[in-house]
Amino acid sequence: MIAESSLIDFIAEKRCCAKKEYIFKQDQPALFYLQIASGEVKMNNYQPNGKEFIQAIFSALRSFGEPPLSADIVYPSKTMAT
């Protein structure tokens, strides 16, 4: 985890999300480093049969979504505040 003060020094933006609000959706370009200050985030996608596949649930003081950011690809899943 990167200290919040360091992120703010590098022009980070703190954003609050409501429950069930999407943070990013599948196939969106990965543009930002994301870190949770409080709460939880669920990362998931759906199988062809419609069944949900939960990849991870991230909690406070964790970052998420870095692999697509560093690979310069779109997000292969979506994340939602829980």
C-alpha cells in the first residue's frame, strides 16, 4: 500500500463510492492506480452460462486492478463497491 499522503502529493484523487457502484467495468481501458481507503470492493465477471465468478474481494488498505494498468490492456472484469 502507498501512503495516502504520498498519493495526494502525486495528484491522486480521493473518491467515495456508494454500495453497488461500479468502479470500473469489463473492457474499459485501465487508466488509474486504485487503492481502497475504507470499505470493500468485489471483482467479478460472468461465465457464458450466466453464473457469477467472483475473482476477489478486496478490503481497506489494499490496491487492485494493477495488472491491466501495467500491461496497457482493458480490464478483464468489473469491480463494484460492496
